[in-house]
Amino acid sequence: MRLAQRKSDLSARFEELAWCETALGAISLRRRREPRLKVDVYEAKLGDEFLMSSLFTVGEVELAHLGLAGLPGRDLDVVVGGLGLGYTARTVAEDPHVRSLVVVEALGEVIGWHESRVLPNSAGLVTNPRVRLVHGDFFAMAAAPSGFDPEAPERRFHAVLVDIDHTPQHVLHPSHAAFYTVAGLRRLAHHLHPGGVFALWSDDPPETHFSAVLTEVFASVQSHVVTFPNPLTGEESANTVYVARLPLAQRATVTSTRWNSLTSE
Ligand SMILES: C[S@@+](CC[C@H](N)C(=O)[O-])C[C@H]1O[C@@H](n2cnc3c(N)ncnc32)[C@H](O)[C@@H]1O
């Protein structure tokens, strides 16, 4: 086969849609044809690590379903931490019980992928009046009294669903680690209504230590193992979704002077 023909076949099978340096490392978005499955696969990589692939979205979608399941009411206000390819956020946005969704994403470039419709999945997010894509550091917002909505400081939510790090132990940046502690999760809990839910995606099986940390802060804690067929290996893969819920009883209002002392370990 001629070189020009091979190059043209390659570019039909593989395309780098975006690449840039960010505070977390070089991020890239690629589209490639998966010949065995005859589908286009969208992949985001951060440095050498795969951040997200459109081939594996069952756990991301289940994060939304499991996190919202059983929340009473039709006017739910929800936060999603980590936009990525948008599967979790889009599943939340499609839930008719959700009144508003704030999606917090640290990389403006990722928000740009959706706004410029480079990804096939974006329309339901960027044109939905109930959805706002907020450029910010989820963990810094979780740790601050002002919280997740820059337009409404100290606003509380019915659910906060997070898919940012690989696992509570395997974080993308060392600054994320403090979130997965009792003090970090107590700070998060102050942004939830009584009875509110925190749900977390993890690439590892359920961890006893992290479940114990959740139990210190929340009234009920469940870890769901979500299994799905891996079309590349022909075997089954699994993710974990932790779902933790606050008690329904009203809690005391926390003033900013008490914030640090209440939430330190
Ligand atoms: C695994 S992806 C999320 C996948 C998403 N659940 C989906 O359905 O496509 C993780 C996302 O978190 C973002 N991220 C990384 N650090 C963050 C931070 N500190 N605050 C908010 N988002 C962050 C990454 O840029 C990436 O878009």
C-alpha cells in the first residue's frame, strides 16, 4: 500500500481532536475507530493515563442513577464533580426530577470540548437551561463555606456526585487527597440538605477503610459494585459506586468562624 494511502487510512481511524498543557498535565482528546467493534471511540488522556473512554460508561451512568435513586421530591438540585465526556452529567440532566445541575470542572479545555460540540454527547448539556458548567476546582469549592455555586454562595444541594480521581487512594493530584478524609467529607456534608446524598465513582473494589471514613460522616453508606462486559477483553469489568446519605434531622447552621474547628480531625 502506498504511504499516502496508509496515512489517509490512519487519519480515518485515529484523530487527535484536542491537545493542550494544563495545570494537571497535558490533556488530549482522541477519536479512533475500534475495528473489532466497528464503533468510533472517544478517549481523554491526562499525561500517559487514560482519564475516560466512551467504551466504558456503565459505571459513570450508574453513578447518576444510584446517587439519585430514592431521593424524594421532584425539585432536586444536584452537583456533579468532573465533567469528562459528560456521561454522568448527561444522565443527571435527563432525570425529570432534577431541577438544576451544576457541573464543576477544573479544566476550561474540557468545558470547551462540550461547548464547541467536538463530542457527540454534548448537546443535552450545553443547551439545557437547567444545567450550568462551572469552571473551578471541585475540591477547593467543597472545602470552602461558599460551596459549589459561584452565583449563590452557601447554596445547598440534594446530591453531590463525584467522578474525578481513579479511586480515593489513587488521586490525580496530591491536593485532592484531603477530600477523602473525615474532615474533608464533613466539609462537603455542609453543602448538602438534610437527607442529602454524596456518591462517588471508584475504579477499585469497595475499600473497607474508605467505607469506615464515610460512616463517620454519613448516616447510611452503601458500596455498589457495578459490573459490565468489557468488549475488548471479552471479560467482565467492574467499578464501585459509593452512596452515602446524611440523616434527615435538621443540623445546626455552621458559621464561618466555626467552619474550621468543626471540620478538623
Ligand atoms: C474521569 S473524568 C469524569 C468522567 C465523567 N463522569 C463522564 O461521565 O464522562 C474526570 C474529570 O474530572 C476533571 N477534574 C480533574 N480535577 C478536577 C478538580 N479538581 N475539580 C473538578 N474537576 C476536575 C477532569 O478534567 C475530568 O474532566
